[in-house]
Amino acid sequence: MLQAPPPGAPGTGGPEAGAQRGTRHLVVRFYGRRHRLHGLLGVMYTTRGSLTDLTIQLRRGHQVIARGHVALLTSARHRLVLDHDLGRHLPAGRYTLLVSHAGHTVLRRRVKVG
């Protein structure tokens, strides 16, 4: 009779497997328009470690609509307000949220602004 290895054993891909390798994950939550803040609200943090010098862009096609910068990002929640350059009203629709570090794209996500 064969028995399954215990959870988290080497090579099983258990819940501790990612933590053993020391992987870092960037978490970005996009909340959309916030009139009181006069922009678009996002919250960012890492699950492990820290990242430095991140650039955040909101794009529609190839046009950069809004831009932000984070000098140091850790596991503490960082609130970011993206202020757009289109005058009073940002048109509703689908945009691309792009997070980059040293010219390399770390995260690309489609977001909806309503």
C-alpha cells in the first residue's frame, strides 16, 4: 500500500515550498476613482522582502495617462494616488496598470475605471 508524503515534504510543492525558496510577491490592489483624493487609488505591498524604485503607470493604449513613483516598498501597505493629466474627468473604460523597476516590467494588469 502506497502512502502520500506528508504536506510540506521536499518536492511535494506543499504550502511551505514557496517560502523555502524565498520568493517575493508584489501585491497591487486597484480601487479606482476616489473623488475626495482627486485621483485613482491603489494599494501596494510585498509578501516578503522589499522592492526599491518602482514606477507605476496607468496607460490607455500607448499613451501614459497617470504616473507614480514608490521609493521603497515593503510588506507594509502603501497607498498610492495616481493623478491624471486629462483635465477634470478621466473617461470610463479599460486601462493598463504597469509597474516597472529599472526599466523592466514587474507587473502588468488590465483595470477598469468606471
